[in-house]
Amino acid sequence: MKDEKIFSEIYEDVIARSKSSDREINNHILKILRKHKIKKVWDNACGSGRQAIFLSNKGYKVLASDINKDFIKRLKNKRKHLNLRIKVRDMENPPNEKFDCIISRFNSICHLNKKGLETALGRWKNSLNKNGLIIFDIFNKNRILKDIPNYEFIQRAMERDSKKIIAFNKTKYNKKSKILKSNLKIYLQEHFKKPSINKMSVKQRIYSTEEIINLIKKTGLLLQEISEPKGGKFNQGKSLFALFIIKSN
């Protein structure tokens, strides 16, 4: 798919959080994994693989998977000398094996509707070893809906080596469906060549923390903690993301 290839190409520069922010989040997750003596991890919806590579370099047995075939192709080219397995797989359907921890970051679960998320949580639970963990983050609904502008805005403008990138975004929230639609327009320019213009749309279901807590209870999982992705205390009015740490029985 054309959008799939474009998405994987621009993800690192336009969509993903900064590498310094990513490092802080990974270090917080590393503390959690060490505390719970985790050894085997499924990085579910791994994207470009930044987290999977980080954990593999720290000695964890990691399975990285994503539905985007171009992401997986790119990650396979990076994995030399890493203890890292890579598969194309949708996030709702676990592989036929057990894990100590399942991680799904970058708001990935918001690509699932409520029924799909409930199904996924139940299947993930069955793929965990005893006292296993599920870790994922979501947008904080209270903050994100308050901050959405009603105009097109510049999401990212940057220059790296000979490449210039400017990404515009126009978002719209549907209160009935609870879907946030982001319409991206991305200008890419090499040196002084004519810029290419790429357009794509991303839809995400915006969940409240209360909805997630109810789904956790419904699937028989145990909520351990809600925090900032970097490890600080979660604040309903101020935090942009909420990181959920969930435990199986």
C-alpha cells in the first residue's frame, strides 16, 4: 500500500516522539521490566523498532511485530547481531507462545475499536506467563481534546543532512464515534530539488482512562499503575499520555 510505505518512511521524522524523549521512556520501561524480573518480551505494533532494538541490546529476548510490512522490512535490515525476532502480525492476534511482558506503545491500541481492544486484552492475557505484564500508553483524553486546534498547524519542521521536512496537520474529533482523525500533509525536499507532497490520514479511537480501567477489570486483569510514560505521576488535567502497567493473575 502506498500509505503504508509513506507512513514508514516519515515515521521517525514526523510521527514518533523525539529520540531524547524515547530514551527516557525506554529507561522507565527498563526499570519496570527489571523490577518484575522480565526476560521475554513481545513488542506489539513495534513500528520502526526503536524500543525492540533498545530492549534487545539490554539482553532481553524480544519478538517485534507490526502489521506494516514496510516497517518490518526496514527493521530486518537493522537487526544484525541482535537477539531479535521479527514478524508481520496484527496486534490483536498473539503468536502461539508465552511471554513475560507484552508492550504496545505510541498510542498503538487506539487503532482498535472498543470491541477489538477488549478482544485483544483477553488474548494478550492468555499469552502471558504467570504474573506477566501488559504495558501500553494512550493519549490522555482530558488533555488532548482540550488542546486540539481548529486550524491546520505545523506538527514538525526540521532539517537533517540534505533533507528538509515540514509536516502540516489538521485534526478533527467526532464526539459520537470518539474518533480523532489527523489529516497530514508532508513536504519532503532533498537539497534544492522540487519538494514532494505526501498526504495521508490517521484515525485513532480516543479512550478515557475510565474506559481503559473498566476494560482491564472486564478481562480479569489487574491494574498496577498509571503513570507518565517517562515515569512521573500521571495528572488527568496536565499529562499528554497515560502509561498503563497491567498484571495477569
